[in-house]
Amino acid sequence: MPVLNLSKLQTRAIFTGVLNKPQPEPDAPLPKRAIFFLLIGDMLERLAFLKAEQRTLILQATQSLFDDPDVCKECLKQLVFADGKYCTWTGQSSFTDLESGEQAELNHPPMETIAYNLDELYRRGVLLIEKRNGFHAKKSPAGSVDE
């Protein structure tokens, strides 16, 4: 997908290491789950405060957004960073310490939080992909030269 800034190796790592699937052929249609995690991986890659291993941890840990039946399928899916050291997402009751990977309870409310709406990330990403592939191009009312 030319919309993403992920390298071929990063894309392959998402398929094999996160989705546990072989990388599909270049023209093969992708399921929603694969697009969702490719877009999240791309977003995480753009966050300068994250290290590569933290991005991998987040991608692997957020599988519950699709795999856990207790996570609300109709509710807003969010990814939240707190105080530059912790991360949580929809369905989690605690934070993940981004230095150790362990679950953590915060003693005090975080001073700084950054939240990402993953549903909107998916919607906009798919729209951009569709536009790049010409699915939303306006057709001229005059018709084509062949007509």
C-alpha cells in the first residue's frame, strides 16, 4: 500500500509477527484486520517518542481489539499514551509500562495524555487508499472519447 510509510520489512513483520499470517501477494485483497494493524503500525512509526521495540509491543498487545470477545465491537477503539511512559487501549483496565512491558497501576492520574481514535484512523486510511486507487474519482458528465 503506497499510502503507508512502512518499509517492506516492517510490513512483513506486522504480518508474520503480529497477525501470524504469511505476507500476501502484492495485488491480493487485505482483510479489515490486516489493514487496521498496518495503519496502526504506520501511525506508531510516525511517533518519534517510541522506540522500535515499543511499537512492536503495542502492536502485539493490542490484538485484543480484534480477538477478545469482551472488547466492545461497537464502541470507540482508542490507544492512549500517558506521561510518555505508559500506554493503554480500549478493553484494558491498566497501563502497560513502555520500558518494561509489564502491566502497571498508576499511583496518580497522568499529567499528560495523548489519545488516538483508531476507528477514525482506519476510516481515513481506507478512504485515502481508495482515493489513491481512483475509487472516488469524479467522472466527467461529458462522457469519454470513445462515446
